[in-house]
Amino acid sequence: MLPVYDLSSAEGRECFDKCLHLLGQTSSATGDVAKAVTAIIEEVKSSGDDAVVRYMQQWTDPDFDINRIQVSSKELAAALQALNSDLRSAIEVAIDHVRQYQEHIRPEMPPNIMIDGADLGLRFNPVDSVGLTVPGGSASLFSTVIMLGVPAIAAGVENISVVSPPPNRTSGQTPGDISPIVLATCALLGIDKVYRIGGAQAVAALALGTQRVERVSMIAGPGNIYSQLAKQQLAGLVGTDGGFYGPSEIMVIADEKADARFIAADLLAQAEHDPGKCFLVAWSRQVIDQVIGQISRQVTSHKRRSAIESALGNESCAVLVADCDQAIRVADHIACEHVVLAVADPNTLVMKLRHAGAIFLGDRSPVASGDYYAGPSHCLPTGRSARFASGISVYTFLKRTSTVGYRDGVNSSVIENIARMAEAEGLDAHAESARWRSR
């Protein structure tokens, strides 16, 4: 079910490299998918809502029509009214946890510093408007509304839109509408601009604006490769979150002290995302075999067993390394979305790890806590992009603006230094703009 690659052998290294190649391709901006995304963007640009409807009919629901694009305020209110009271309570507590964490980490404006007569400062301001992409399809990911919406609200964004598609009827799923729990969660957060669209067409509509979809300043959130590549192609015209938030990933680094039951449960949880990509790294073959045994026992009780087995067999692997140091090198090389340090001393090991979307300390810290409840956002970089990108947070929605003020004027030595540098670049007007201050 979970292939095992021994990195001490040439064959093991070759198989592992192939697995990594497939992982890196999930965030690739080349090939036929990128061309298709370009075409979608151009059609939405020229045809607006009509293009959005055509693609929704092609990929999601053959009966989709233009009147279904925007969710009404009555639908939002009805969804909130119908929400199960116990579930509502759990969602409200999760919202509060995320709010507390995001407000805690929100940066304060640093005190100004004086340098050579200049009073220098830094200001933080939220973006004016943001569109949040919430996946639909086979799962009701209302938790993503929390993990995107609360950081944006904590940053002070006043105009928030959400796009989320109904179930994909074109692949044979049961006909239905956008998740009522998604709608109820939007209502709890006070988000009233909700559109039942998804994919690259939804991203393009948010970036370009259509007759029914309000244009935004920034787009953030997870989704399939079409929506993620659409964000990349539209970056510059619209702000983006700067990351690639695609199919779910997990890596567990385990030693002999780890509980194989907990590790197997975490791997199965991420594998059920369909697709999910799972990596188990250990320097003991016995640890690997124990976890695989637990996977075989636990998977039989899961509703998404078929998807899980496919993910584990085709998208995932266990890696046998020489020692803890090699495990860290492998982890940094993969740069996984979730990394679980299921070792005796995770607090020491975490200081050595550089690249990960989120790190869970010890085998008693379930990844599902980060998915739903703990506080940090579950929208994390995938496809090895954690090497250079971060998860969604209050920082995502804040702009930094520097301030420069010469309250007592610019002294002559500063003016001449500026002028010399400007003239060395051949920009005499820059030099003169400084010298005017001394005349």
C-alpha cells in the first residue's frame, strides 16, 4: 500500500527522485494546463459572465445558468438558521481560536528611526478588497472559509468575497448546490459576497470583474491546479497570496518512541483529500513496518478507502534514511505542507528544520487540529513551494509602506551624496531634485 524506498540503495534513490518529480509537477506552470488557463482568462476577459457560465457547465454542472452565479442574502441567512447548533458552536470556537492567533501575530508598527537627519518609519495597511477561493467538489470545506476569512478580517480587510463551486455533476457526483455549511460559515463571519463558481474561471472573474462578480484587489486561497495557475498568470493585474496551495501533503519523521497508531491516522487523514501525498521518513525499518501495519488495519473503516489507497499507493512513499540528520535533509528537500515531528524530542529537532508549511510537535499533536481548530491557518504552501512561500496569515493581507521625513531639511552633505550617486547613474534630474533643497 505504501511503497518503501531505502535511500542507501541506488534503486531506492531513483524511485524516490521520481516521486519528488511528480510532487514538483503539481505546481508547474508549463504544459497544456497552463495554455488552457490562459484561454479561460481571455474568454472571461472578453465575455464576462457568459464565459464563466460556459466553463461551469463544461466542468461542474451542465444545468448551471447565469442566475446561479451569486448567492443571495436570503440563502446565506437561511443556511445560518438551519445550521446544527452543536456544529455552530464548534465553528464559533474555531473562529475565535483563529482570531486570537491572527491578532496575536499581527505586526505592530515599529518605532521610527533617525538616520542622518531622516525620520524613517514603516506602516501596515490592509488591502482594500480580497477574493477568497474555497474548494468545493467532493468535500464541504467550510473550514477553509475560517482559515482564509479570519486572517483577512484580522488584517482589517473591509471588502471580502468568497468563491466556492457546487458539486461536480460532470464527473457523476450527486446533484447538489454549494455547501450550506460553507454559506453558514460565511454568514457567521459577516461575508455577504459569495459566488457559487470555482476553478480558473472564478479566479479570472475576481481579477477582471464581470457583470455579477465584483473585481477585487487581491486573491488568496487553495484550489486545483487550474485555479492556482490562474492566480500565477494574473499576478500583477491583481495581488495574490504568493504561494501555491494545491493538493494536501504530509510528512512524518518518526523514531522508535513514536506511536504507530497516531502516525498511521495522520497519514490516512491527509490521504483522504483525494489526492493526498504522504511521506513517512524514519531511520528504523521496524518503525516503518509498524506504521504500514497500522495503516492496513485502520483504512478498512474509512469511507474514502478507495481514494486513500490510491493516494498511498501512487502518490506517496515511506523513506528509510541513515539517521536523524538525513531525515532533516530529506524533509527540507521536499519542503512539505505539513511536517509531523513524531520523535522523542521534537522541540530540539524543530530548530534544525527550515522548510515546511506547518510543523506539528510530537505524535500527540494531530494535523487535524491545524486543519480545523488550533489557530494557525490550514492554507499552506504545497508542491515543494514551502522552500520560498508561507501559509496564509494576517501578514498575507497587509501591505508595508515606508515613510521618509526630513523634518529639519536635508543637510548639505546628504544632498551632495545623493547628487553624486544620481549623476553616476546618468540621472541629472534626480541630482537636481536634491540640490534644489539647498538653494
